[in-house]
Amino acid sequence: MGLEEEIEKIEDEIANTPYNKSTEAHIGRLKSKLAEKKEKLQNQSSAGGGTGYSVEKHGDATVALVGFPSVGKSSLLNSLTNAESETGSYEFTTLDVNPGMLQHRGANIQMLDVPGLIEGAATGKGDGQQVLAVVRNADLIIFTLSVFEIEQYDRLQEELYDINIRVDQEPPRVTVRPKIKDGIKITSSTEQDLDEKTISDVLRDQGYVNADLNLQENVDIDRLVDGLMENREYIPSITCVNKVDLIEPSYKETVDEQLRERDLDPEEVTFISAEEEKGLDVLKDRIWDNLGLIRVYMEKPGRGIDWEEPLVIEEGATVEEAIDKLGGEMEERFRFARVTGPSATHDQQQVGKDHVLEDEDVLKLILRR
């Protein structure tokens, strides 16, 4: 029996086993084995060769447009960036990963239009493994839906989950430390719904015979398995609904209800028309907000403040991290910095490397000669 058949058999058993306290341990072990089998299948697919897709990361952040064929991702990319993506009205129009650069609020944001996803992508159908590998490297996912096919959101979520992408989740607060002897010891800072035997069984299925496990949240089976695996990616997302120019205003209520059924707040979903370039300014702002970027304006000796090309760094970054991004010999020559703006208590505040910067700060580096 091949790996795909083994995976299907385990999935069928999980689906057909009623979940209750008496079956919890059994289902837990099944899910643990399922994760192990899927990882082996993905490794085999990666080792099997093929051209795949390789897109070098550029700019200040990378965003992946994820959607099924013909939802308008290529038109959206062309409207947002300087890319020229081949488009048409038939499926599988996008023949390769098409990168473009969105310039917004001083940032260069790499946008990737990956080939339209299809069901079964996670198991390699339609070059799905290679496509989804590109998504795993993104800093933000944009679920791109047609206004007429909101239900595709469910399948997109499933495909990404199967390729070990956890959308809009924080990593489980689970730490495991292998040791040489003394078996498995479990400590927890909170009460657990899972019993200790179930947790121990999952650990053993993942190859831990002697280990200390610390749980800092109440985990279910899926979160426990995720916490033990090293190949999960945790990526934030936003959702946009395209082709709104093709519907009557009265149909918007139906669309809103379909979104709510999927725990999507219509107020937080961006409605656009890529063809008519409507709603794109709102989408750009939401991309910026969800990437967690800030702008720092550098005050340069003899030239004043550069308001045109800010240094774009992650929210919560320090002066030291700003210096790292600037590169060169500044770190060795650094004496102190002066900051004016939201993070400073007063103009030209003298700070050290550990000072946390905020959006639209003005930063002046004082360097040794």
C-alpha cells in the first residue's frame, strides 16, 4: 500500500470514528500518524524532481495571492503592480508564478500571483506542491474570491492546512526537550482537556520516548501535533472579493451572509473590481496594516530628512534592527541615535540600540569617524 492510500485510509477512519472521551486517545494517535504520513509524502514529492517554482524574495515583504483559477488574480496583480501577467477567461491561465512590486507608503511589497489552486494540490495534483511551497514563504496571504463563488474559501483553507500552512494562527505554546532516559514528563501551566495518556501516546507516535513536554496553553490534538512538528508555517491573511461590478446591489446581502457563515466579517473583507480598479486603495491599506510594517525617515548628515524613501522595517523593531537593514559599517561605528516622533518623549531624544521605533519616527544615527 502506497503512502497516498495509507493517508486516505487513516482519513477515512478519522471521519468515521465518532469523537467522544472514550475515542479521544485513538483519534489522537490517528491524527499523529496522519501528520507523519503526510510529511513523508511531501518529502517524497520534493525529492522527486520537477521544475517547481522558485521566486526569489525581494522588497520589504512578500504577499501571495491565493485563489482558484479564473477569480481574477492576474488582473488584480496587474492593477496593483508593474507586473504583466498573462490573463484570459479560461482555467489555468497563469502559467507560472508572476511577481510584481506594489509600491505603497514608501514600501516595496512583492506580490506573487501563483497559479490557480485546485483541489488536491497538497498531495501534488496540478503541481500543487510546488505552488504551495511558494505560498509558505509569504508574509501575508490574500484569499482572492469571486463574488459568485464564496464557498471556494473553504477549499482554499483546507488545501493550505494540508500543506502545513496555519492561517491566522499563532504557533502553539508547546515546548519539547528530548532527553536520554526517564521517559516522558508532562508539565502544564493550565488545565488540559486531553488526558496525560493521550498526550504521551501522541509524543511516542512522533518519536519521543524520553522527553520533557511543557504546555502553556490548553491544546487539542491538532495543536499538540502542530507544536511537535517543525514544518508548520503561521501566516496572516486577508480576504478580497473580486468582480463586484458584475452583481446587483441587492445581491450584496447574500454575499455578506455567505461570508459570515465562514466567520468572515464583511466589514473586514475588501470588495474590489480588478478590471475597473475599484476598491484597490482600501486593499493596499489593508495589506500594509496586516504586514505590520513601519516607516522610519532617516536624517542624513548635511542633507536633512529623506521624506521620499523611508526605511521600512517590521513593527516593534529596534534601532539596532534598523541599522542591520541599512547595512554597511554603521554597527561598528555606532555611538548613539537621536529620535523625533511617536516613539520619542521629546524631539531629538538620545537613545541606544535597544530603543523600539514606531511608524513615522525620524532617526538620526551618530557615528564614530
